Amino acid sequence: MKRLLLLTAMFIFIVAFTSVNAHAQNTREVILATRRSHRVVVFDARSLSELGSFIVSEGAESVNASADGRTLYLQQPPPAHPNSCCALFSLELSTGSLCELIYPSSRAVATPDGRLLFTQRGNIGVEVFDAKSLARLPVIKAPGGYQLYVSPDSRWLFGAASWVDPSLDVFDLQRREMVRRITVPAGLIPRGVWLADRFYLYAHDGKQGKLWRVTEDTSELGSAKEIPLPYTRGDDRPLVHQVIAAGDRLILYEPLGWWLKTDRESAETGGMFSIDPSTGAFEQLPSTTNFTQIVASQDGRNLFGIDAGGGDKTRPPRLLKLDSRSGMILKRRDLARDVWHISAARLPESLIPRGEMSTPLCQNPNAGMRQ
């Protein structure tokens, strides 16, 4: 009898394990891309081939996926304000239903555990939604307008504020409240990134880069690791860099492109850098492309970048796949001349669009809510 029970338990475990693995394996890494001309486009991350698209409003901005890949969060003009930007929408992939959540809105940031969704309507707090039900939860009181970064364990939310007083504000997500403000030197435009369970804050003062490691207990920044990048502005104004995590390295780049009004052809002021955060040592990756945006694959081995192309219409925008260690371009794909934004995601294979898909609007009691 005991042997029979043991065999039965083992069988149930094997079936469950196989089912979980099959579910995990039946997904695909993709690049989600918005273009202003009514589209969210899904590209295969391996080949850069186009898999399908969703028809959305003109002027779509950022898009990113929920932790389980079943919902997309999209910024685009709301029907009531077609010439403004932006409202936040959820796009349920199983139905194609597009639900307006809140207007106006910054880019959505979701917790890795799939429970909560954050955005802002300005410096009047952090808006919180239940990521499953999309119910609106109490606002977290906060004084700044932020670039938001959630910790990998979904325990902490860090907010980097640039104006008026630069700071890094720390939010406890169990208590749903701001617990600390860390002052950033005046005049800097801070950006942050989680690399595994470590958070790094970066800024460039116009002469060199500065990198700090920050924990939830940090009360002041202290001395920064100085990163003497091989170019400066030539004045005391800060450079605006973006920083992302790729494996065990940080990738740093200055967003450039005609739609950002920062189009420059000089390789000296573009490209990207790979930084060892433990030492501050860096190397310039050999790509001479100027990127408007770069994102990393989930394993950090590859980078995906948008080259805006020529502002004179002689060269189209391109989607590029690169090796994150060498900077070598592995694949490239020409894009329609438009404004593009991308993110990397892993979606269930059965929910990836094939061809063009319509997105009917749902009835959401939160639609258009604003003060």
C-alpha cells in the first residue's frame, strides 16, 4: 500500500513538473515595438522577423509586458483626447481587449511577482493598480516625478527624480509608503538600474560619469566611482545617459536620433559603453551606431537597439541585434520611417499575434480618471 502511494505521488509530481516545464518552454522571447502609425509590432528576438501586430491609436508610445506575458501595458492617446499623450492602457492578449486605466500617465512599471503595477500622473504621488484585476489601489504619497525601478524581489520601489531637487526616493512596497529620500548632487540627471539584487545609480556631470551602489538602507550617496568616459559636452551641463543591465555588466548609452531632436552623426558622441559596476572599469563597444534606445535580452547575452536612421530620410530606422560583450551586430532589420519604442519580453506562444489584430476597447470604470 505504501509503495502504491509512493508511486502515485511520484507520478503526480512528474506530471506536474512536466506540465510546468511545458508551459515554461511554450513561450517565445520577443521584441515589442510601438510605432506612431497605429501599431504595436511583435518581432521574434532570435531572427528579428515580424510575427504580428496589434492595431492601436495613432501616437502610441511605450509598451511593456506583464511578468507572465499575458498582458501588455501601453501608453497612447485616449479616445477623449486624441491629440494628447498619454493614457495608460492594458492590452489583454487572450482577447485583444484594450482597457484604459488612467489619464494622464507615465510609463507603466510592474513588479516581477506580477502583483502590482505603478505609474504617475505627475509629481502628485505614485499610482498603484492590482496587476491582475486592474483595480485601482490607494496612491503612494510622494513629492517627485520619477523614473521608477522595482527590485527583483518586488519588495522595494526606487524613484529617481531630476527636477527640481535631484533625489533617489525609496518606497517600501509592503507598507506602501516612502521611507527615505537620498539627495543627489545638484544639477545631475540620475538614472538607475537593478543588476541582480543590487541597485546602481548613475549620472554624468558633463565631465565624467559617476556611479553609486545603493541599498534600501542607504541614507546618503557618499563617494561615487568615477567613470572618465572619452567625451564630454565641453561645458558644465550634464549628459543624459541611459543605463541598462546585461548579464553582470552595465550598458551605458546616450539616446540620439532625429525624433529626440538630438541627431548627431559623430561616433565620438554616440555608441555605447560596457561597465564593470564593481570597479567602475569600462570599455567602449566598437559599434559606431547612435541609438535612440537599447534593451537587453533576459539572459543578458544580447542587446536590441533602435537606430533612428537619417533625419534627411536617406536612411530608414533599423532594429539591431548585438552581442552584449563585443558590441558586434548580429542581425539587422530595416523599419518603416516612423517613431519607434521597444521593450524585450517573453510571451506565451499561443498569445502572439499572427497578422494584424484589432483591439476593441473594453468598458473600465477607471477609464480617464484624473484629478
